[in-house]
Amino acid sequence: MQKVLFIGLVFPESTSTAAGSRMLQLLHFFLEENYHITFASAAQTTPYVDNLESLGIDSVTIELNNTSFDNFIKRLQPDIVVFDRFISEEQFGWRVVENCPNAIRVLDTEDLHCLRQARGEAFKKEESFKLEQLNRLDITKREIASIYRCDLSLIISPYEYQLLLNHFKIPETILIELPFMLDGLSKDTLLEKPTFEERHDFISIGNFRHEPNWQSVLYLKKTIWPFIRKQLPKAKLLIYGSYPSQKVTDLHNEKEGFIVKGRAEDAHKVVSNALVLLAPLQIGAGLKGKLIDAMLTGTPSATTIIGAEGMHNNLPWNGFINDNPKTFANKAVQLYTNKDIWEQSQQNGIEIINSIYSKMQLSEKLSDRIIQIQSDLNAHRNQNFMGSMLQHHSLQSTKYLSKWIEEKISTK
């Protein structure tokens, strides 16, 4: 049995974040491929962490800047190491190279952090975002270097995949476009969900530790919701999300119908009970888990161009896409009040899920690529001179910085 080691930035929380759901999908892929899986992280656990042991996955706590990891990975000898975001590769990649040089190194980017940060900085400065802004950020250099150092990087969004190919000129041989991996939907699936008449309220949902989600809710409160409420004075907007801070709960206002609910114990249930999901995202990157959840539960959505970016391959959207706040509000009201439009949007969501996110097809695609790399790892790496050069320099600098930190800790 082959072994795969996941090095997590955090332990996965599939009920809290889209990143957690994505991680669980990858874990299930390797389970179905009959790998023995170990999931290791230096992060603390929370009450919401997925029960990996129940899936037959070994869960291990590791330490940063500590040679105990070297002993751990030498004993484990994994065939594949999956890094959860580039920060994990920076922290542990050089140790993997030293102790298990023949292990295939896979980076799960989740989304491009540099793209999200560059858009966020432009948004704060009230500037329009330009791709050239990416080149000025330190995080861009770090993330791109991490992609080069790995044998394969999983890119969740077709927009980001093309950005890496065309803007950063990264070789296609070390990239794979791999969106969410989902079971298909049938039209009968929606028969199990509440009907148009059985649903009520608008909904917004998202992890509040994620800045784009906070900005989206603030935008709803200050700009969009007043337009909607003027047309639908009795409507309510339910705000769900894990880890709400005081600034989030302070937005709660019963009179305005703006109801902050906090964490949803069952995200799919609360979304499936709503008539319309609102996601007016102004910044961010990657694929949006909330919009996928809306499609899976038969809930039409109103979102922005950034919200829907890379998610539907020009198929008709599961609702409406618009960046103008007044038009956005008007379209949201249409979805809320027009049953025909609402039901057609549901069908659009089924088509998007089945056309783009087929677990069967995507699993086969990933499996084929791993087998191809395993068949001649040396030849694969020889095509990536930039990666070997960055590996050499990064290994030296990161290694000695880590050892210096370790020495400082041990002498305290």
C-alpha cells in the first residue's frame, strides 16, 4: 500500500471553510485510490475539526523548526507529500527533500494567495486591480517559488490556471487544473429540497476569518440591503458564518431585517431553507464554496464577477451576476419573487455542477497525472530546472534559518 502524507496549515474543518471541504475531497480521493494517509499539522485542534480517525486516517501533531519532524518522516517514508498551501511547503518542504527525496511533492494552493492579497490592497486604496500589481508583492514571489519547487500544484480555478501559464509562464507540466470534486446531481435531487413556496429569507454565509467574506457582509449592510429592503420591506437577510467577531455581531439589526446568526451547525440545511443566497464579493480569489453549496442545495444566488470567476465556464449562472449595487439588488428581488426565474436558476446550478465538478472525471484526471509523474520522476524533475534551482537556494536559506530558530529555542 502506498503512503501519502498531508502537511496541513490547519486540521481540516469542512463545516467551517471551503478550504476544509476541499481538503476532505482530496483525502477521500487518496482513500479511494487505496493509499494509507497520515495528516500532520503544527496547528492546534478545535471542536470543529473533522474526525479523520473515523475515516481510517492517522492524525499527527508536528512541530515547526524541530528535528522531530525529520525523524517522523524518515520513519513514515511517504510516496507522496501534499502541502496544504504554500506556507506549509515553505516550512517543511526542505525537510521533505532532505529526508525523502524520492517522494512526489504536491502543492494544494487552495486559491492563489497573492491574487487575493493584491486585489485586497487595491480595494483598500480604492484603485482598480491590474495584474502588474502582483509582481510587486513579496507573497507573489514566495508563492510562485513554492509552485516551482513542487512536482505538481493543484490549481482550483481555471482563471488562476491561465494566470499562472500566461502571466507567470509556469510550465504546464507542473500544474493541474483541479476544481472541487463533487458527486453529480440529478433533477430528482431537488425534489428532496424545499420548494419555492416552502422557502423564505435571503441568506449570506462564509467564514469571517476570511477578509472577502467580511467585506461582502459590510457591503450588504451599507449598500445593497437597503435597496432590497425598500422593495421588500418585510424581507429578512440571515447572516451565517463561523468565527464571527464583535464587529460582525454589531451589524445585527432586527428592525432592518439584518439578522446575524453566527455559525451554522449544518450549512447545507440553512442554505436549502433560504430562497436566495447573496454573495456580493468585491475581492478574493479561487472558487467560492458558498456558491457551490447554493447550487448543491437548489438555492439560486446573486453574486459579482469576482464571485463567479472561474466557476461556470460561461454556462448560464445559478441566478444573476452583476457588479452594480442597484442592479444587483433588483436582480436579487427578481429571484426572490419570480418562481419561473428561480426554478430555471436551480436547473442552471445542476448543469454547472455536473459539467464542471464531476468527481469521477476529476479523480481520473488526478490519478493519471500522479501515475505519469511516478513512472519517471527524474525525467519530470529534469524538465523543471527553475524548480531545482529554487529548491537548492531555498533549501539552504530556509534550512539554516530554521536551525537558527531551533537553536535559539533550545537555549532558552
